Amino acid sequence: MVAKRLQRKEHATKEDMLPFCRSTVMAVSFRDSFMAALRKRGDPLHWKLNFVPCYLYEYEHAGSTCYFVGEQKLDGDFIKFNNNAGWKNEDPKYSGISEFMQAFSHFTFIQSGSLYMVVDLQGTVDSGTLLLTDPQVISQKKAGEKSPFGHGDLGPVGFKYFMSNHSCGPTCRLLQLQQGFDSLLLSLDPGSLRRAERRSGPGGVIRPLQSASATVHRQRGGTCYANAVATIVRAAESRIIGRRVCPHSSMVDEIVKVHGSSGGDPERVLRLLCPGKCLRFRKLDVEGMLECIKNDRPVLWSFWLCDAEWDEFSAFFRRSPRGVLSRLFKSELRVGSSRIGHACVIESCQGRDLQCKNSWGSNFAADGRFHVDVALVSSPMLASTFIDVYYLEADLRDEDRAAYERAQRWLLNGLR
């Protein structure tokens, strides 16, 4: 048996130590579901997964009741497979086991309806049995809110850190977890996000966190408007726990079937599309757009350029795929020229740098994404329009409410 105390507090209270027990209880509950899902899919179960029980002990010290936790002592080589900030074990010696462990963390996120994720997986391996200890649960806690799972719960930022460094392998594909990536489109408290980003890497390097789908699509014909609408509508739906979101390509096809492949008006599309999905949309000014982006909500951006400006736009990103376009010098040629509209999605903002997801395939600019300065999108010459898609609780369907209630009941059962 191994006794565990807090480094910062030798004689801890019950509330200090209960987070360890809660995380273990939830991890065990997920373990049972995970192994059952693998058996149902016909997996030969090369590894058996177990978490050592966590016991809470009390003792008296200086007239007060104090607590510590005790666990079984693990023999053998101790291996860490991932942590709560996106790191994962990439040692080739453990590649198969590590993939299995990353799939378990991914499974916990999907199984809980995007409410929780079990990470900080570590322990020993003995004849195909993984015996793990001291897991950490990440939850949907808000910034500044005390978590029942302790200080290691980074909140929704922890979900994004995991997924930013996760690639689905055989186990994820067997359980069809890869389709759950879009559930990461969560609304984050901007203060929490900025604080977590500052901790994310050496030298103040900020890890890119994308609010829209990570996949870059290639439009067919004049369907940029349909791709942009599909991206922000699916992002809004994915913020609704339990909502089944149709694939991007299917939504684009539905939109194009009604509105055509030779261009379209995003506002007109949204007026028809949003009510059936219990969603709303609103036009934003530049300040409103920036506030949405800082809250990790993608925004549709439509703008207009003349032929000369489009030539300059394309040439800039051919020369500097990762550059930030701040000005179009050929705007003086606009007078008397016809204009061509385009729609894309603004995903993130760092300072004045806006990252945009385009629909021209991954060969354009930086893997299909480009960067522009706030000053450019604010220019009246571009006639920019910004649109946010959102929902109100009062608009939700009965099945949405039922899915949320099921997730809450699942949590309560897991902690009993």
C-alpha cells in the first residue's frame, strides 16, 4: 500500500483528498463502458485495463481530523501515457499501448457527451494487463470555478489540448470515435483560455486552438457560401450536448441543392436553415466579431474584391503562405470594376492576426487556412459582413433537453 499526501499541505482536509477518489471512481466507470464497447465491436482485447482502487483514510492531528489516500503499490516499470495538457507518450517501444490509452481518453469524452475526459493515464504493464493509478478528470468547469476533480482539471481548454495532439488510431476507428471530433466546438470563457494558452508551451508559444472543424474542404464551383454556412452551423450544433450533427459534405449538398452552385447569399441560407435546427443568427460589427472569436466561436465572414484585388490576394498567399495580409494596394483599380464575393470562416485571433478557414483545399496558403489583419477586414472597401450562429436554451428541442438530462444522470451514477 502507498499513502499519498499533498505536497503543499501535509495534513489535508477531506475536501482536499476527495478529488483523487472522484477521478478514480469516474475512470473505473468509463473503463467498464470502454471494455464493453470493445467486446461488442469484436476486439480481441490484447490489453486488459484496470485502475487501482483509491481509499480515503482519516487520522487525528493536533485535535483535527485529517485525511490521506492509499492505493496499491505498483511493481515494475512505471509508464506515463498522457497528461492533462495534451502531452502523449510517443516512445516507439510503447506505441501500441499508448494508442490504446489515447483511445480510452477520447472514448471518455465521447461517451460522456462532451462533459468529461479521463487523462493523466499512468501505471504499469504486466502480461497484457494495464494497471493504472492517479487519473485526472477534465470537465466543463468554468474559469475560476472550483472543480470537484481538483486543480488538475483544466476545464474545456484541457479537451482542446488533448485533441490538438491526438490522431485517431486503430482503436478509435474500431469504436468510430473519429466522428466525435466536431463535439469539441465548445464555448470557452475567454479569460480561462488566455490563461491556459500562456501555460501551453515553452517561451510563451501559444498552441493554436481551432473552434471550427479541423478539416479543410474544397468547394465545387461557386459554393464557398455553402461551405462557410455549414461550418458555423455545425459548430453551433456541436455546442449542444447530445445533438447529432450531420457530416459537413451532407449539409453542403443540402444547401447547394436549394441555393445552387453559382454563388449564394449566406443570410438567405441561414434564414431558411436555422429555424429547423433550433438555431439563430445575427450580424456583427467588427467588435462583436472579435468578441465571438475570443470566446472561441467561429464567425462567417463574407467580403467583395475586384479582379485586380483577387489577383493580389492570391499572389500574396502564394509568396507567403503563412503571412498576414494587411492591405490590398490595388484597391484604386476598383472604380468601375465588377466585384466578386467570397465567404469563409474566421476561426481564431492572436493580437490583430485573424486566422481564416477557406474552402479552396489544403494546397491554398497554410494548409487551407490564411491570415489577415483586423484592419483589412474592417476596411469599407471590402464591404465585410460578419455572422454568428447561436442558440438559446428556450429554443432547444425536447430530445436536446433529454440528452442533457441523460448526461447528468450518467454523471451522478458514476460518482455513487
